[in-house]
Amino acid sequence: MIIGVPKETKFKENRVAITPLIAKDLIKQGFAVQVESGAGLNSFFSDENYKEAGATLTDKNTVYTSDVVLKVNAPLTEEIALMKKEAVLVSFMWAATNPELVNACEKAGVSAFSMDAVPRISRAQKMDALSSQANLAGYKAVLMCANALGKIFPMMTTAAGTIKPSKVVIFGAGVAGLQAIATAKRLGAIVEVSDIRPETKEQVQSLGGKFIEVKGDDTIKMEGGYVKGVSDEFLKRQQELVGKHVAEADIVITTALIPGKKAPVLVTEDMVKSMKFGSVILDMAVEQGGNVVGSKLNETINLNGVTVIGEGNIPSLLPMNASDLYAKNIQTLLYHLATKDGFKWEMEEEITKGSLIVHNGLKVHPSVTQ
């Protein structure tokens, strides 16, 4: 099979789906690999690196005629139209909220696997691109806040006096949140954490964070490790309890997402107004509507003296590591689904069933058929 790797075209996207190292391994396994010229440059992988790995450099149109197209972000509808019938696409798709993309795959008669739909089960951990990218994002988010804050994180005793440690409040103790906790603690901050899942309390405390406990209720719906829904009443109670902690914080980082839905509002306008002049908020959910009232996608703004960072693609700011990890994720999924001779199409197998959105032009995933 021929694998094609196009250059990413999304705004501010620096990652690439396959690195030269992974391309070399794919070729060793019997696949042919063709890469669009310049695809890896923003991740600091030169065309020469791909050539040395044994890949063929070509243009965009040729790449899209491959048997399998591997991307970070889903192609544009006009790019999907370039694919040959019964070819296979593997990328992030967010299918439930991208009907035009799914329809384009249907019309082109292709099959499409979504990296964000890979089930979160133990044997799929090496394929879990959501986690690999969120881990990096949680780390980078803390550094971005530290850079925007006009003070240091740790307590420091000097001849001129003692500097108090900064206080960081983190909403959400998922993969990104836990990495943010660990990073902020390593830098010497006091870290407080809010999460609607009481079972995260132990993880937060093991990293040195203080857990802000909101009593849960039966309106919290969980599915496959994700929060699928929560009542407005619970969110209101959470906001009231956490409001005091936010007012005293130097930095607030929000990480809460609900797959297929708009991100929940966690930081209200009044909460932003209550914060100290010069404090910083980073909204990691800004691309899905935002956890913070007033945050703007891909902009850093000032609200009443508070810096609000709305970077929409934080993993892309660490493109070398992000591409390395994503390439390993997508390679592991590909090896699970196929050999050099073709796809296995084990339609009832859990990983295949969970991640396959469209099969030969037919919608098959529950998120797009119901």
C-alpha cells in the first residue's frame, strides 16, 4: 500500500502526521511512503530527512491519490475529493460536529478513521493521540502563563524580603490538567484543582495539588472516561465554590471539554472581574467555545487588567515532540488495522468499530448515523 502524507494547511498548524523515523519504519514493513514537499518543515524535519528515510517527495495532488492518507487535521472537502474511491483517510475528524467533512467522505466513496474516536481502553493506549497531545498542551500552557505573569512561581527569600509563591487554579484533572498541575508544582507554585469527577482527587493530591471538592450528583454522565454531560445546576454550584479560589489566584487554567458539544462555561464574567490586576487566565477549551466568558480564539486579550490567553492549538507550539508522539500514535493504529497488503476490516473488533466513521462511502459510526 502507498501511504501519503500531505502538508497541514490549518491556521497555525506546525505538526506533521508522519516523521522521518516513522516513515523509515513503515517502509521497512513493506509500505511505500510519499510525502508532500515541505510537509515537515514547521516541525523541523527537512525534505532531505524524509528522502534519507526512503520516502518519495511529491506534490499535494499526487499525495491525495495514495491508498492511505495520514494527517493531523482532517483535509478540506475539496482535498477529500482528490482521493481515489475506496482509499482510506486517518486523521482527527471530530465527526459529530463536522457533518460537511463526513458527507465529503461519503461522496468520495472513501473510508475514514478518526484519531479522536479511538476508544480509551488499555490496549489502545499507544494509539491515544488525544492523550499524547493533551499531555504536551498541559505542560506548555503553564509556561505560557508563567511568561505572561509579572512575577515568579516559587517562594523566594532574599535580603530585600520574601516573595510569596504564586497561586495557580486549574479546572479539570484530565491528561492536560494533570500535566499542568505537575508542571506548576515543579516551578514552585501553590496549585488548587477543581474537577467534577471525585475519583480524580487522589491523582491531584499525589501530584501535590489541593483538590477543591464540589459534591457531585447523578446529573454527571460519564462515558469511556469522558464527561458526556452535566447539569446547569451543578455547574452553578461549582462556580460558586470555586469563585473564591479564582479571586485569589494569580493564574487560572481551564481544560474542560465535552466531546461533540460546546465546552462548559466555568469562569464567568464576574469571576474574571474578581481577579487581581495582572493575573492570567488560559482557556484551553477556546476552540470548542471556551470555558471562560470573553476569551477569544487565537487571541490574547486584556479584560479588566486580566490577561486572557485563547491559544487554539497549543500542541502545535511544540511541533517536534507533538509530531513525534502523534506519528507513533497513528503508526500504531495503522499497524493494528492493516498490513502492507491491505486493511483487515474487522468490523466488530473494538478499536476498528470505535474509530471507523465512514466505510467505503457509507456512514457507520453511531455519532454520525443516529
